[in-house]
Amino acid sequence: MTAGAAPAPTAVLAVDSGGSGLRAVLAAHGRDPGAPPERLGAPLTSREPVRTGPRGIDAAHLAGQLVPMARRLLAVAGADGIAAVAVGAAGLATLGDELRADLPSALERELGVRRLALVADAVTAYTGALGLRAGAVIAAGTGLIAVGTDLTRWRRADGWGHLLGDCGGGAWIGRAGLEAAVRAFDGRRGGSAALLERAEEMFGPVPGLPAQLYPRTDRPAALASFAPEVAACAAADPVAAEILRSAAAHMAESAAAVCPDGGEARVALTGGLFKMGEPLLGPLREELARQLPHARQVPAAGDPLDGAVRIAADLADDRLTLPRDERMLYVVTERP
């Protein structure tokens, strides 16, 4: 550093780990508490999803991807260190044992990090969407989960995966659409000729569909890839429209299960599934008004990476007030 130069900023590191890989970004902290943390450059992305093993999410695999990304971000930003890290991780609530046991020491050793929050991706989605306000968030992509808080504890509903739940999510909609297609192929009630045509355009002749889908390790994503076709048919096809109405009812049911009863609760939507637009959003607005009449529907302020930035900055500045929970928001603070 040259004489008279201002010291390089100390940064916080925010991470979003999901089915499509890692995203990581640095942000400044210690500024106006009422203002959102300022990002220090663009995020870096790794397209390789973090593996899971017998102990859950593979901490070494996550650290092996994250540490080089963090060092590159620090070099580009000219920051002199990382004050805190927030890692939003898909599956933390049920598969996070190894992360909680091993990641804090790995990041302290490699990056000097001594303040770390391991956060369920539903909580980073919530924080990005609603910040520090009570309410509920529906996070919908390939899967679906709803999370809510009264700011004293977290509640979650669904998020059980495509075999047991994720009702209303992309894989659920896509599977229902493909079922309607094969019903039409068989001549059974509940079939849709329009969805049959779309399914054969995307996957080929229907008799080959099981062989295409059942062996795939990315089956949920393959099913979800058909959800936009259901939305595209909904205006003219009553079967497709009913699938989306059912999806909306499931989403609102999950939100109602986690939303606080009293106060000025808000409900927001986040996730790629809602890019399908009005064919899904229209019935969802109606279902939320019916099942959550006391909650105000508001637009999401940001995405899960924004939520991780907010949590990391608040942790660095000793103002993290969100409810602590080992499975939803696990915090490791500075140790002697």
C-alpha cells in the first residue's frame, strides 16, 4: 500500500449453493445499517453442484470449489480479508451434518474466516425476499419449499423432494403434465392431446418415455423441463390449466402452514418457476387470497444470494437478529 492510500475494504462473502452449482460474491459491510450491503464486483459461478455423501453435503467438495473463488474475488476487489461468510446451501436442514462439523475449520484454515453462518437455502431465499420482516416465502424451482417466521423461530413446509413432496414445484407440474400426456396416449380419462403432442416433441414417442426418465440421476430436472410446456398449453387446454390451479393450491397450502397468524405478515414468491408468468401466478394470487387472507402479497426484494449477502454483513457487524436454528441458520462466531 502506498503512503496516504486508504486501507483496502474488509469484505463479507456470500454463497448460494444449489442444484446448478455455486454462486459467490463479496460485499462491503460496516456502512449505513439501513442500506443494503454494496457488492464488490460481479458474482463468480461454479457450474458443478456440490456432492452429497454418507454424511450429507460434502464439506470438502464445497470448500474445494469455494476457496479458489473467494481468493479470486478478494484479488479483484482489492479487499484485505473476509470478516464473515454466509453459505446458503440446498439440503442443509436434512443433509447438513458434515457441513456443520467440517466447513467452519476448513474456511478458517484456508481463508482466515472466524465468523460463519450456514444457512438453509430457504432462509437465504426468505431473507433476500423479505429481509427482517415477519411472513412467509414460497421458493419454487425444480422443487418447492415454503418458509416462514414470526422473527422468533423458523417454520418450514414441504421441501421433501420429488418422491415425497415438493408439491406444486417444477418437477411436480412436469410429472402431472406427462401423466396427462400418457393418459391421452392410452385413451384414459384426464388425458390431454395438447400435452401429448408437446411431450412427443420434447421426448419422442411416448412408449420410450419410461426408458428416458426412470434411469436418469437428474430425473427431477428432467420432469421440471416439461413444466413450461404445461404453462404454454394452459390458456387453451383445460387439463393443463387444472394442473396449474392444483399447483397453486399446493403452494398456498404450504405458505399457510408456515405464515405467522398475527401482525402484519407478508408473503412473497422467489425462484425460477415463477418465470412461467400469469398461467401460474394468476391462480396462485387467488389461492393466497383464499388461504392467507390476513397476509399481504408483496414482490420479492431480492434473490437468495442477496439474502446471503445480508446475513453475512449483519453477522460481521454483530447485528444478526434472525432466529438461530441448527438446521436453518447455524452460526459459528469468533473463537479464542
